[in-house]
Amino acid sequence: MKFKLLITTVLVVIITSVSFSQKTATKRHVKMIRTQGEKYGNVYCSLQDRAGNLWFSTSGEGVYRYDGKYFTNFTKKDGLRDNDVSAIIEVQDGNILFGTASGICKYDGTSFSKYSENAEVNKISATCLLEDREGTLWLGTMKSGVYRYDGTTVTNYLNHDDYPFNLGTHYQTISDIAQDRNGTIWISSWNGGGVWRYDGKTFTNVLPSAGYYLRNEDGRFGGTISPPAWPALIDNGQPKTSIPDDMIFSISEDRAGNLWFATRRHGACRYDGKSFTSFRENEGFVSRGIYAIAEDRKGNIWLTTEENGVWCYDGTSFKNYTTKDGLINDSVFSVLEDTNGNLWFGTRGFGLCRYDGKTFTSFSE
């Protein structure tokens, strides 16, 4: 009996181990593998957490964590609010927050759960997230402006007001939120709202000059509306005192304290605190817009584009990298430099690749 019991116990352990191994094998891969049946999917944003793990969000396939060897996929089955994930940040308490199409949630290193006891905050479908220096959470949205949550009170800004430049809408579609080294909050809009600057008390709207609209540079109004309809735009037509586009996808700050804005039709622009400098002349990334901008440890500025791959600006000239150089897709949404100096690019079509300064390596099926 004892012998039979021992054999039975051993078999149970073996079966359990095999079962666990098979389950683990389906979750962990050396590359990002589709698990939800999405035919296309995009890799939208990325993060390296304090432990050194890399995180990548997708449209339809949840999020992926890379520990340097394997990718682990997390979806709704694991507690994620939705498989469409648009934002990832790590907050001061060490939790990782995810902005999804069905609200936000947090991951504490073990499991997913609701972010807050405040039901309103949990339900917000966030396009972008920021935790400021005071620990206040900012949430950008598609159709209700921006929310600010201080742990107790939820406040909604840039919503239900009459903004004459927002394609006839009464809200801001928020694409990114950033805080600069001086503590100022910058908010970018994607539906013609330009950029908003918040100094802790007042929101100030930053828009292109009147000439931008009169020349129909935005491609929307045909130059039929006269400048008096836009009093906030009048700046005597000085090109360097105005942001060059009113549709801004993302915001980034370099080590010198300059802010970089990725625009829809006017390339990249840099703001030094006084004036805007546009980087667009004779460059291929102008035609279809820029998604993300990041500075690497060497001081190079990297720009990802809708259809022209990625560009590297060394302070003097631009160099372009495309699929001809090994990039997995020429439509690139995100860029991240890891602690080893590698650059990771998330692209359209479920693409993820790493650039080590010499070679592009694909990490997705």
C-alpha cells in the first residue's frame, strides 16, 4: 500500500509539473506571440520598470512583459481591464498602471486589480497617463478632455467648453501629458486643440499663428475663416513664436530642458521656453506626421513616423532608418531606450524590434 501510495504521489507530482510547464510555456515565449486572434494589432507604448522588465502595450493583444529572456502575455483572462491598452506608467508606490479602452487598472507585481476605490476613476478610458511630482494622477481621454485625481477628488478639465478650433467639438482629445523639470504640466490635443500648459493654477492654450489657418496648413478649413474669429491666434505671424501645428501626438523633454512636440503635418518642433524651432524642411517625416520623440544617452533625438520609419537627429543632421535597414515596419508608434542603451521600436502590424546601434532584431511573430 505504501509503495502504491508513493507511486501515485510521484505520478501526481509529475503530471502537475508537466501541466504547469505546459501552461507556463503557453505564456512565456522568446518573442511576442499573438494569443487573442488579432489579425493585425499595433504595439503602442513601452516602459522599463524599476526591476528592469520591459513592458509593451498592444491593440487587442493585451500587454507583454519582457524579462530579458522571455515575453509573458497578460490579457483580460489575467485580470487586465481590456486587451486594448494605450498607456503604461509606473507610479511612486511601485505599481504599474494600465490605461485601457475599459478603464484603468494596476499591477502590483503579482496580480491585476482596480486602481482605486473611486469608481469614476476606474471607469475612465485613458489614452495617456501621468503621475506628477505630487503623486497626483492625470488621465487623458478621447472624448472628455483630461481628468486629475489627487486620491480623493476627481476634476475634469478641457471639456464641455466652446473651443472654436476643435473641429466643431466641445472637448479636447488628449494624446499625451508630460511634466517638465519646472513642474509645469503640458497636455497635447489631437483634434485641433494644440497644446495646453498648466502652471498649477491656470491653463494656457498654445496654438499656431493665424497664418497657419489662412494658408490652410491644417487641411481642414480651406482658409475661409478670417483671423478675427481666432483672437487667441494673433501673433503678428512670427513663425518662431507659435507652435507649427495644432494636432500634437506626443511630448518629450530632452536633457537640456527643451520640450519636443511630435506633430501631424509639420514634423517635430522644439521649444526652449521662449520660441519654437521647427524641424521639417526637406525631411521625409513631414508628410505623414510623427508619433514619438525620445533622446538617447548619447544625446541623439529619435523620431518615429507614420510611414517613413525612424529618424535620428544628432544635433546637426538627420539619418533615416527603414525596413531596408532591418526595421520591422515603417509605421512606428513608440521608442524606448533600455538601461543597456538598446532602442526598442513598437510598430504597426504587431511589430517590435530592438536596435543595438548596429543591427535591428525582430522580437515579434
